[in-house]
Amino acid sequence: MSEARTAALRGFGSGSDTSHSARGAARQVRPLYTPEQQKRRDETSWTLVQGLLAPFQFVVFLVSLGLVLRCLMTGEGAFAADLSVIAKTVTLFTIMVTGSIWEKVVFGKWLFAPAFFWEDVVSMLVIALHTAYLVMLLGEFGTLEARLTVALAAYLTYVVNAAQFLLKLRAARLQAQSLKGAAA
């Protein structure tokens, strides 16, 4: 097996970039933040806002999930379930707007900066599903069960999206530690 192919296979699926030079492939890991981006991230108050909103949104999600499941299982508490999904949706929209501002400050793009491209793509699906729920509720489309099923689909997608962000931030932390260790 050629040196370039071996290097490419080692990098396959790792989430890292690979580039080919004249002497073969060398694995290069692109840091999540450039030094300038990291400085902007650390200096902006939007980082704190995101850090506070993310766990708050998760708590709202857990409460709402419980109310939605209770309503689906027992048929009781439809108003509370609907209200909780509205609260989750408002929280989601808030974190998306402030996250977009954060992304603009740190990366110079409102959304879809390369470092968070796939997280933003899945975020759009999360927003679309939450919005579909609101349209169903306000437009009185479908049954209660159909509407709450859309909410559950939105919540499942939200969990996937939250996992994406947590994994990305963990990778950034590990990269930063690795760079500090290499510099020492």
C-alpha cells in the first residue's frame, strides 16, 4: 500500500484535514480556532451568553420532554405540554440568534463558519422542526398526537445537535491542551 494511501486511510473518518505533498501525505489537524479567533472568543461577552443559555436550554428541554411524554402516554396535560414546547422553541431561537452573533464576532460569518458548519446545518433542521410544531399549533393543523410527535422529532434532532457541539468543544479543549503540552 502506498505511503499516501496509508496516510489517507489513517486520517479517514477522523474529522481532520489531510493534504498531499510531493513526498506523500502528511496528516494535518486544523485547530478549531486560530489564535486570533481564540482571542476574540475569549474576549466577547457572547461566549458567556452561550455558556449560560446552553445548559438553560437543556433544562427547558428535559422539563418539556417529560411533559410531552406524559401527555402522549396519558392524554393529560396538553396545555402544559404545548406551553413547554413553546418555551423550548423560544429558548432555541434565542440561543440561535445569540450564537449567530457569537459566530460573527469570532469567525466573521453569521452562520456556517467552517469550524461549525455541520453543527449549523443540523441546527437549521432543529429550527425547522420546532417551527413546524409552532405552525401546527397556531394553525391548528393535525392532531395533538401528530403535533407532539413533531416536537419529539425536534427534540431528538436537538439532542444530536447538542452532542455535535459538545464533541466539537471537547476536541477543541483537547487540541488546546495538546498544543500547550507541545509548547512546554
